[in-house]
Amino acid sequence: MALAIFLFTYVFIAGAKVPGLKLDRAGGALLGALLMVVFGIVTPAQVLGHSTLPSGRAIDGDTILLLLGMMLLAEYLSVANVFRLAGAQAVRVAHTPRRLLVAVTFVSAGLSAFLVNDTVCLMLTPLVLAVVEEVDLPPVPYLLAICMGSNSGSVATFTGNPQNMLIQGASGLSYASFAAYMALPALLSTVIVAGALVYLFRYDLPERRFDPHPPPSDVNRRLMWLALGSLLGVVIAFFLGLPMSWSALAGGVAVMTLSGLEPRRYLERLDWVLLLFFASLFVVVYGVNQGGWAEAIRRLFSPLMAGPPWRETLGFATLTLVGSNIFSNVPFVMLARSWVPGLQNPELGWHVLALGSTLAGNLTLVGSVANLIVFEAARGKVHMSFMRYLRVGLPVTLLSFVVGLAVLLAEHALF
């Protein structure tokens, strides 16, 4: 029954429609969580976290708090117009279409290294669209630069994307050690994204100079410095090994308290649906684990990972890349995190899981929520089909994944 409920829930996670049920991803996940409780697979006590043992709690509260804290920080940075300022600065230093494409890629990647990539995409897309329309450039390569750069940059830290936050909660790795290994793969992946986009769209980007005038950012400087100072304090707390969830929440609440703004308006703009989706998905995947199906899936793919450490790593990396596109990266990480401690090199396994599940988002249009955010925001101006995206996503993902994996293996061999 647990597997049946998971598969039923996955239909909605994949974005498919069930006749007679108008449920989206969050609604489908909530229904799946309730069914897990109704059929006795997960108890209400496990959902509410009454157990003193982490294994007896279905919902990972630390991950929910971490995501909430980073969303709150990102919201106040957005209110201060920091995202628009960063985008405008990129436009000012780029005087040719190709330089602008590279600048957009790196701005998106840099912001996503510390803030949740979905938020970065949401804030940058309108600005970039306005700029490319002003100078009469094709919007598609620049929209791809936002979402692909965001995915590649978010590899660098635990706070870059939701799946990395899940890995942080399960792995016990420190923020500093994770970033030390993942920063170079993230940087090289971003370089590959920028280079591939410039090459693939070389005939669409004219060789000419322009002097764009991006929309004024109207920066709230007091709020900007308050939010940036708080973010810096949070990152320092991460590197010092303080609890990441409470550090992020403390940073967000500090800005909320000192900003002088009525908080209700900004709290209402947070993505509470995403938090509900995560909490519900935790319950569904916990039920699958209770039923032994996660272990059964691991045994099914164990021949792929059998043998010496290098073969195990390559097999797990391939499974992560493919599985993240079949199941979507967040549900796959929720399933696969129970497998990593059994690998011959668990630390390398966590790094591979983070790299593969994140870069897998660049493969297809539906591979990452960030991709959907960008092209939903551009609806009416750009039509992006599944195959049109795949023609760019396939070479970008395979090349960045191979290079990133090679760097990870080299780092672990050397250090």
C-alpha cells in the first residue's frame, strides 16, 4: 500500500492530471501524506514528531526551518531591490550580447550559491526580460542563462537549493566542508553553462555594442545593508558550525524585527505552499521507507553500483542523474539519502548526490522548479517546448556533470 500511495502521489509531483481531481504538486503531496496516516503506514505521532529519536519523526523540522529562514532573508533582499541591483550591475558592465549572456549566467549562479535558487530566478526574470526587449535581443538564451546558471551555482552550498538542504539534514556534514568540496564543481559547471550557451546561440547573438538602460532599481539602502549584514552573519554562523536551521531563522527574524516594516505583508508573500509540499513529501517518503520499498529500490539498482569504489561512485552518480529526472530531484533525494550511509565512501556519496540531483535540473524543462519559474514568468513572450529545451539541456548537463564528477573524484583522491 505504501508504494501504491507513493506512485499515486508521484503522478501529481510529475505534473500530470488525474481526471476529476484538480490537484497540483502540493495538493497531491498533502493527499498522499494523509493517505499514509489513514492506512496506518505512518502514525500521527510520527508526523507530529513526538518521538525522541530522529528515525521516529517523519518530518525533518530542521530542513523546514532552514528553508523558511532563507526564504525570509531572500524576501527582504527582494524588497530592498538587491536582486534588481545585481541584475542592473551585470547589464552595465556588459556591452555586447555575448558578454551580457555570460554576466546573467554568473549573476544568477552567484546569488543562487547562498540563496534559494527558485527565489533568485523569480526575481531576476522580469529584469532580464525588460533589458533584452529594450536592446532587441532574443530572450531565450538569456532566460536559459538565468535558470541553468541558477542550478549550477546552487551546487556550491547547502543553502543553494532545497535538495541540498535535505542532504544537510541527513548527512551531518558541516557547511564549510561541503562548500570546500562543492565550490569548484559549481564554478566549473557555471563556466560550462555560460560557454555552451554562447556557442549554441552564436548565430542568434549579433556582434554589436549596445548601451542598455535597465529599469531603475530604487534600492532601499538601509534595508539592503541590514539584510546583507544579516545574511553575512548567517553564513558566518554556518561556517562556525552553529545549527543551520536556527541560524537562518534568526537572521531572517532579525531583519524582520529591525526593518521598521509591517511584517505581515512580507510574511504572506513567502512560499508557504512550498513548505507544505516539503512537509507532506517527507511523510510520503517516510511511509515508503517504513514499508521497506526504499531499500527494495536500492537492492534493485545495487548491481549498477557493485564492485570497487570507483564503479560504485559512477553507478550511483548515473542513478542520481537519471532518477532525479524520473522522480524529480527533491523526491529522489528523499529516497536516496537512506542509501548513502551504506556506500563505501559516504562523504563522497553525499557530494555526488548533491551534484547529480542539482545538475540534473538542467537536463529537461521540468527537471527543476527553477526552470518552470523562469518560463512561466516569461509566458506570452516566449514559448519553450520540452524538446527545444532538451536540445540545449542535454549537452550542457552531460558536460557539466562529467566535469563536476571528475573534479569531485580528484578532490577526494587528493584530500
